[in-house]
Amino acid sequence: MSANSIQFTAISGANNEDAVCYLLEIDEAKILLDCGSFEEYSGEGLAQLQRVARQVDAVLLSHADAAHVGAYPVAFERWGLTCAAYATQAVAMMGRVCMHDVTKALRAREDFELFDERAVDRAFDNVTALQYSQPVSLGGRHSGITVTAHAAGHSVGGAVWTISNGAETVLYAMDYNHMREAHLGGSSLLVGGQGRVNERLARPSLLITDAYNAQYRLPPRRRRVEAFVDAVGQAVRRGGNVLVPVDSAARVLEIAYVLNEWWGRDRARRESHTLYLLGRCSRKARAFAQSLVGWMADGLGSATPGAGSADTKPFDLRHVVAVQSLAELDRRMGQADQDRRGGGGRRQQQQRARHAVVLASLDSMSLGFAQDLFVRWAGARNNAVVMPQRGPPGSLARRLYTRWLKHTQRKDVRNGAAEAELVRPARLPVGSDIAVTLRRRVALQGAELEAWQAQERRRCEEAAAREAMLRRERTMADSDAVGSDADSDGDGDSDGEADAAAVDLAAPLSELDLAMERLRSGLSYDLHIGGLRDARCTFPFQEKLRRADEYGEIFDTAAFELAPEPDDSTNLAHPGGSDAGSDGGGSDDEFGGRPTKAIREERRVAINCQLAFVDLEGRADGTSASNILVQLMPKRVVIVHGSAAATQALAEHCRDPQVPVTKEIYTPGLGETLNVASGLNAYRLRLTDALLRQVRMHAVGASALGFVAGRVRYASDDGVPVLDVDAGGARDAAWQPATTVGDARLSALRAVLAAHSIAAHFDAEGTLVCGPNVAVQRRPGGTGSGSAGIRLLGTPSPEYYAIRSIVYGHFVSV
């Protein structure tokens, strides 16, 4: 007998909206639930992750954005988080793209040394890619724990996880969306179109969920999409540029797909503006998305505009031009402007504006191309910034959202934050500005440049000397390995001279390298080596000795290695797309290889453009999340990832006596460890074949259930208890009460009665009334998980016995 121990620790993302990272301990197994961090890479959460990284046995990654995978590369590369990691195939692919984009953005603006692109590749090469509903055992001493990914919505390949260990099941549902979107299906938490919870995921021992949208009541999705494209369309009709800040590889696919469909409906719009996807890995993100159509909504290919044509692929964003640098964006905008203008005088051409709608990363706007375009375009009244996400706390995007929210609320004080306010574009008062921290690189000049050049010369000289030393040591090692009898016959004086020569050769390495270069180039036919007792001429020939090990020749493994993958700017152009055959302008190196340094600059940016926010984050709102939570009927609930007010609001809703959900609600703080075990004892027995042959199995849904009775004995081999047939027959002779199992919901029972032409209705107290003499009600304290919660009331009569037979037939007796 053993009891499962379950502990939960909030490393990051508890009572706040920071990136998510949690530690779940089941018995001795430590499972990390997500490993997120925003681009600042600072805070107590990362410090705590560093302390526990080496102890973790498995990592589960839910979504392909920085909030869920941002800290995984640094934890893998530097902190010893080298255990098995699990994610869906789509999250593994797009998470790699996301972190490549974030890494390049950081390294292009500052001296970022925590990890690089190669570290990102090594980290995600360690991820085991799974399919939906594919159970995987953790293996080893934790083989009893099984993890399974289920569709979460919100992002391509996004997952909610079930972690099972014996009788305990943990459901980790973070950032899910129950509604179908343009390119994504809804979460597996709900099945069908009736809003019913998936029975396979219902009644978990522990539910870990978020309160991010607990206080939000969103308008219907269709209305929000219409408001989003209308906000973009207003700026397009004014002849301005539009900035849409997006992430690198998750929600950007939904935004790009919506705008691509909208773009294809209006030729005039396509002729006046160009739709761009701007990111350092934008071509890779789009190419990967096309290979992940199987992870998207059913029928996506047939819904794609132009999908019927032979040259169109599913999820072909044919109206979206992927660019990978500001220089390439400027060049393409200028070329598109010239193509649209055609003829006309030079003065007229110079006065015409260059127009674009740009989906630019990163969504925080505190870094990356989105920040650059905001600084560039915010001062023009014809331009617009349309934000589909609120952005991380403290980011530029979140501060702009706060400004927009306060301004729109002041417009209509009577309605407060009415539904209409969530989709209304706004223009801030004249003179509004905002502080922006710019992190960028500048070319070295003057004394700094001279110091860098001197340091670089010293570095090159040291590298050359080191390489010469290594070449000489390799040559001497080869000579010693091959050897010869003639060498062993020499006298001691010659050996001494050779040793002295070797010692003297170590000093003038630069002179020796120069002489060797003159010899190889044909400028000299003799090698004069200084520093010896007597300078001598050496015939320019060096015997190449074959190096070999005990199995034969040592091959040069470099000859068999694959060539490194070229930069995204050259080989990841979208095949067959509108920007295929790019001239490789994806590089953002505007300094031509010159030395640079990172600087920070505080600037006040005037906001004269139109500002709009339309929630397209792809998360269930507060009402939907509360209803789903109630239907899941968990035994215990842990609420994380939401502001303190939102977390408490959802917790108070669950604690309401009128809400039929568990009252074991936990809202941990950062670093707080909770004991969330059920306290149930788990017995592990081995059933004998003789006993199994006597069990009568009954089908209950997708499972089979039977009643067994026997005698426990201990086997002599491994000590595991064995349940065997009771030879004495005492258990068989004893009377056993019948146990009935089945769906005890009164609504389901009403449907069964209706199928037998028996009318039934609910009264004010929730009792199912079946005619004038019979009623069915729940027993006080019934859990609803079996017939123990059902009571049949009425006087004996033919009608009573007929209804009783139907009710009993609705359950299975074992």
C-alpha cells in the first residue's frame, strides 16, 4: 500500500501575468510544466529555475511562444536541464523558430551571451515530439507516470497535458481556447458542438489552470475579427502605414491568415498597400507553417482562398510578403511604390507616400522590429498601431494598451468598460508621448575603434602563434609515432642538438611562419631559421607521415559532416510564394562588418497615430473558463497565471456555495510549495489468471468493469502481493451489495426516459418529476459520478416499476 505524494511549486507566473513555469512533484518524479521567460531574462523566477534545473526529470512544453519556452534554451545550455522534454511536433518546430527570432533580436541589439542559435538548436533537438492523444511513459524509475498531450487551441500544436500515476490524474490546462478560429480548431476540453466537456479529461484529481482572462467578457469572435480588419482598413483608406505587433511563431499565424483572406477580397487594397510579415525568421516560420497543416483546423486547405488552383498550397499566405530586415522592408516598399506609381513627373513621384501593413515581431514592442517601426511611424497622423495582444507586463505594448484603455473609458463614463470599448480605435490627446528605451548598436569611432583594432591585431597574432605551435607539436608527434631504427642509432650529442633546436624553435614562431609562407609562395627556395647555433639551409620538402590508430588510418571526419545551414535570409525564401527568389536581403547588418558596441537610449516618442486594440489573443474569456472548470469537476484546483485580482476573482467564483465545484481551491504565490495530494491509498496487486477467468466484465463507456473477490497472498519471487481465488469459498458464500455504475446526471436520465415515451421535467428544486407518482432526485452529498447519488421516489404501481426498470437499466450492476 502506498499513497501518492503530489506537490506543486510556482516558479514563475503566479498571481501575476509573467511567463509560466511550474514544478510538479509526483512521488519522487519532478516534472517541469513549461519553461517560459520574456526577453529581459531576469527576475526571481529564473533564479529559482536555475536552482532546481538539475533535479528535474521531465519537461512539458505547451505552446511555441516565449511565455512558455523562453527560458528552455538557457536552462538546457547553462543550468543542467538536460532531462527528457516533451512537446507536440508543431510546438517543437515553431518553438525553435520563436527562440531563433528572439535570440537574433537580442544579439543584434545588445551583448547577449546567455545562449545563441546553436544552443537553441541543441535544446530543441532534445525535445521528444508527440502526437495528440499519444501516451508516453517517463521511463526508468518513473515508468508508472504517463503524460499525454491534447489539443489546446490558442496556437498551432498547443497542448493541455494529462499526467497520470495510478489513481491520480493531473490536468494541466494553460492558455486554451475552446472556440474554432480561422486556422485552428478548438480545445479537446470540449467535444462536439454542444459545449460538453470531454469525458476522458473530466474529474481529474488535480486541475492546474490560469486566470489570465478571468475578468474579461469578450464580444463574439466574429465581431472582434471584423473590428480588427476595420481598424486596419481605416488607416489603409487614409493612405497611412499600419503596424501590427505580433509574436514570432504562435499567434502570428492566425493574424496573418485573417489578413491574407481579407487582403484577397479587394484588388484596390492590394494595389495601394502591401502586406508584410517582418521578422528575422519570417520565411522559416511561414515555410514551417505550411508543413503543419495537419495540426490546424479540419478543412483548412479547402477554405484557403485560391485553394482550388494547382499552384496553391494549403495555408499559402499568397498576399503576405515575408521580409527579414528593415533594409529589405524599405527596399521592397520603395520598389512597390515605384511599380504602383508607374509614370508621372519626378516631383510627383517623390511626394507619393510608401504604404504598408506590417506584422512585425516582437509582440512586446520592447525589442525588435515592432519597436523600430513604432518609433518611425508613431508621429504621423495617417498611420495606425493595431494591437491584437496586450503584451507582457511592463512592456511597451502593455503601456500602450493601458493608455488606450484609459482613453476609451473616458469617452463614455456612463457605460464604463462596455463591450464596445474593446473594439474602438482611439486617438490619444494632442501632445501625447511615451518613453521608449532603445537598445541598438553603433559603429565604433575614434579612440574606441583604434583600441579595438589594436586588440584585434593582438588576438590575430596570438591565434597565429598558437596555430603554429599546434602544427609543430602535431609534426613532432607524428615523427615520434612513426619512428625508425636509424633514429635510435644516433649518438647522444645529436639528440641533444635536436632538443636544443626544438627549444629554440619555440621562440621565433612569427619569423618561422613568415619564412614558411615565403617558401610556399615560391619567393625563396631555402628556409633560413634563426636562433640556432649555426644557420643552415633546408631543402623545401616535408615528408607527410600517415597518422593511424590500431584499426588503420584515422579518417578526417570533417569530410563527412553536413555543410552548416545557410542563414535564413538566403535559403528560406518561401517556395512559390510572392517573395520567392528574394535577393537575400534578410541580413540586418547595416555596418558592413565594422566593429560595433551596444548602447541604450531613452527617447520620448510622440503618439499622433491612431491606436487600437482588438483582443485576438486566442484564449477563453472569463465566462467560458468558469463554465469549463465547473463541468470538469476536479477534486482540487490550482489557479495561476493571472493578475492578483483575476486570480482571486476566479477563486471566489469557485468557492461560491451555488457553484457545484470543489472547494479545495489554491492560489499559490511565487516560490510557494503546496501539498495537493488526495491522500488516497493506492494498492498494487497482481491478479492471477484463474481469478480473471471468473470475473464478469461489463462495458461502461469505453472501459470494461468487473467485480473481483479473492484472497491476498505474497509471491516468493518479487514480493508483490497477488490476489488469487479464495480456495475456502468463504468470500463467495458471503452476501455482497450490488454496486451500480454509470452516468448519474439527471439530464441524461431524462433523455433515456424520453426515448421510452415517458415525459419528465425538472421542478424548482432540481428533482426530475416523472408523472404524478414518481420522481428521481439526487441524494444529499452525491458526487454525480455514480448511481449512489440517485434516489427513486414514488408509490408502488405499474408506472413506478416501469420507470425503476428503465433507471436500473441505465446503470451497470457489478
